[in-house]
Amino acid sequence: MISIRVCSILTLLRHREFGAGYMVSILDPGVDVDAIRLPDIAAKNHHAFSFADRDDPGDPEAPTRRDIKRLVSVGRQIAGPGSDAVILIHCAAGISRSPAAAFIFFCLHLGPGREQEALEMAAASREVSGIWPNDLMVRYADEIMGRNGAMVHALAEWKQHR
């Protein structure tokens, strides 16, 4: 079973004891994500993404389908079924983009039909008490992973009860 910790950029150093072998950074365009890699993470195990926390696909800084296809590809490599990877995922605040990435990774790990469980696991992996996973990231991942709306539905239902 994979282990994921979701946090903000400001609290990265607090999570060195988590023992992550992989790090996923999702920060706004223009931020040098390589400069914030924890010293214990090998460069080849640091996966950096550059897009803003936007839900409108027409926004030029929003995640693109290509960005999320790459995120899903990374997830398949390190978080697929049978993996026992320890992964630290962060964005600026640890509220939207990184929880969405954790949800995607848990969906890949658990397989189809367990989207609600994957979302609960992503919520449990967070550092902060309130998360609001990025809808556009989840919508693209749902399409790319062929989940036929199951991830989108699980997220909409979860948000309705928060």
C-alpha cells in the first residue's frame, strides 16, 4: 500500500521524517520547483508540475489535459497497484492541487470502483483540516483513466457534504 502525505510548500521541511522516496511538486508557473526539492529526494524521484489552481480550462495558467496526462503517467509509475511507495505531494497551500493529485494516485493504486475510498484516503493524507481538490485536475484524470465520471461524481458528492 502506498503512503502519501499532502502538505504546503511552507511546511515541506516538517515532513522530512515521513521518509518519502518520491516528491511531487505542483506550483504556479514561474516558480522554480527544483529549488525546493528536499535533500533526501533523488532528482529522478522529484516530479515537478507548473500550473495554477484554476478550474476554468480557458484560463492560460490552468492545468491542461497534457499536464494531467503526465501526472497520471507519474502516478502509474510510482503509485500503481502493488506499489509501496512513500510519496510527499505539495502545492502552494496543500488544499487543492496536491489533494487532487493524491486522489488521482490513490485511484490508480486501488483501481476502478473504489473512487470514494480513494478520495477518503486522499483526505486522510492531508496536513491541513480543510481540503478542496481541484475539479479540473480530477475531470481530466477521470477522462484519461477511463473512469466514466466515477472520480468526478465521487468528488462532487464529497464536496456537497463539506
